[in-house]
Amino acid sequence: MSTQNQLSRYGAIARPVDVPIGAKLFLVSDSDDTTVGPANIASEFPVDNEGVVRVYTTIQVASNAGSASRGDVVAVLPGYDHTLSRTDSWATAGINVIGLGEGMNRPIIRYGTATDEVGLKGNNIRVKNLRFLADADSVARGLDLDTGYSGGIVENCIFDFDSNASNFVTMVRVGQSKAVIQNNEFWAEDTAGAGKGVELLGGYADFLKVRNNYFYGQFDTVGDTTNNAAAIAIAVSHDSGDTILSGVEISGNTIVSTDTAAAVLIQLNATAISPIRGVVRDNNLISYDTAAADTDQVNFGATGGFLPLNNYHIDGDSDIQQSIVGRVQLVGIKDS
């Protein structure tokens, strides 16, 4: 078998993971998989003609093997289930970490201790189609788009819990500008609770887009007692970045809060950051809360904060059960 052909006879694998011209493809599979484990896969994907190994058992090592800004792809095989027990740093700029498999057969990154974490510590890193699973109580952070970088993309992933005593305090923390969080699902156990689904780090997350995600469960101060808590929230404090947050779009998300005691679905108020500029539009906000009025469940920031437009809201309150938050209709007269 020629080592010139880095895709071997399984060249069709290039189609779903979109390997750019000139990029390398690396595969990750379970070390205990006797059917398609590393030894078997490596026979079909041998070391290439440049001496680069292409089959690994961890995403960390596979991403380290890539070259910055070449568009390399780390394809994680279906059925992969890896327990971290550490902090991973995926740091190769422009690397694409893509899980193969649909539904619950997505590759799993399992958090076995509260201090496990995955950090994206490079520019333009894309993470797609993985299942991040809290397998411990109060895991501090699932995925951290770390400060000092930009352009991270997280799409089509699931943030999940293994049992009702397991949860993430923060599922995704965004400290990068020009990042995109889209088409993901965030599930929080509805008795133990989580803190935040997506956290915006003020002073860093400029031009962030959070769009078309689905949030379900409890996101509240039961899970996070030290900071703002909500499905989408801005951090009250913000490391050492500047005090301006601008260009943010939060759109097309569905948030279902099962908390019945004064839950906040979107919490974007942070006194340490001013001004903040952006739009919160076309989100569907569903709350089972019966303890607070509608206005207590969404907070777009103080004066000069985010502006809302066409956000549809329904809750369990008896005062105003359904509402449109931020609807504006302008009627103009055509100039003669």
C-alpha cells in the first residue's frame, strides 16, 4: 500500500470531514477497540511518506501532530469514549476536530473529575460533532475558548450529563473574539442544576455569534453560586481584558428552563463592562418559573447594553404568560 495516499482505500472519509488540499488527516480511535482499534486502522493508514503517524488514541496527541494553519483534520471515530482525567489543550492553530457518528453515537469526551477541562488555545480551531459528558459533580468548565486567541468554532456538539449528580458549572466559556457557537445542544440536569450554558467573558468575546442552539434544564445559582447564572450569561468579572464588549449576536436559540424558582434564561448584565453593544434577536424563551415576572427572567444589560428584537417568551407566571421581548415596528411614509 502506498504511503503517498494518506487516505488509503478509505478515501471516502475525506468527503464528510472536508479535508482541504494540502492538509493531513489524522484518525483517533479507542485503545480498547479490538475491531477498529489503532492497530487495525493503522494497517490501512500507515505512516505517510513524510514519516508522520496518522492514527492515535487521544485527540490531544493527534492535534499536536498537526501543523498550524494548514487546515489539518482530526477525525474521531464513532464509538470513541475517552475519559480525560486531566486538562487538555488543543493548541494547533486552524486544526479541525471532527467527530464521526450521528446522534448519541458521537464520540464522547468524558469528564471524570471536577477539574477536567478542554481548552482551545490557538486561533481558528473548529470543534464539531462531539459529545462532552459530565461524569462528575460540578465540573468547573467543559470547553474553554481561551483568551489570547480568536476565531474558535463550536458546532453540532452535545453538552450532557451522565447522571443526575453530574453536571458542568459552565459548559462553554468564550474568551475569544470572532468566535461562533452554533447548532449545539446543552442539557442540564433538572434537579442538580448547572450554572451556565454559554458564558461570555467580558472584554474578550467581541463579535461573538451564539446562534441556533438548544438549551434545556436548570441553569441557575444552585449550580453556580459565584457568578451570573443562566443558559447564556456574561461573566460578572473579567480577568484583565478591556471593559468594552461589542459586536455580539445572540440569535435563533431555543432555551427551555425547567427551574420553577426565579430562573434567568439570558443574563447579560455586568457592571464591570461598559459599554456593551450587540443584538439579542429571534430567540424562543420557554420558562417553567412561577415565582417571578417575565422581566425578571431576561436581562439584556444596564443602560447601553444589548438591544432585544423579536424574542418570543412564554412562562408559568399568571401575570403575563406570553410576550414578545424587544419587538419594534417602524411605519414610514415614502418620500414623494
